[in-house]
Amino acid sequence: MIEWYKNGGIMTNPTMFGFNPMSGKAMVGGEAGPEAILPLSKIPELMEKMGYLNNNSSSTISINLNVDGKTIANVVAPYSDIINGNRLNLSERGLAL
């Protein structure tokens, strides 16, 4: 049986929710306390309810991500291959972890 979270949800205990084929590791949440699963399309509505967005004004929201170039390359490379028709593995690119 599969439990879907397309509308969001909360993990209150350590919960495996996927498998990362790039790292070969399980993806787990809720291990350090409750964690939310939220569709990205619902973020503006939630932020408005919390008072961060107002329909009558423009707001700028900054999100800081600390990601190294190798991580970005590992994520982007397979999609680049699809677009360009290449089939290079990560070790051929010098990106193998």
C-alpha cells in the first residue's frame, strides 16, 4: 500500500519517504521532530496566511541555499543529458562521489 502526500502532510516520527538514486541513500524526515511535506504550489497561500505576503503590496523573499557546485552538477547532469542526448555517467564527468 502507498500513502500519497500530494496535498501535504506532517511526519512526526522518523519516516522514510524516498530513495535518492544519485547518492544511493534513503531519504528520511521527521527524525528531529515534526517536519512538513508541502507542495511548492501551496507556499504563496501559506505565506499569505502567515502575514508574509499581502495582495496590496509587493514583497521580496530571500531564501539562502548553501550548495556546492559538485552537488548542483550531480543533480543537473542527468537532465542535461536528456536535453542534449548525451549518456555520460558521473565518473566520466569527474563527478562521482
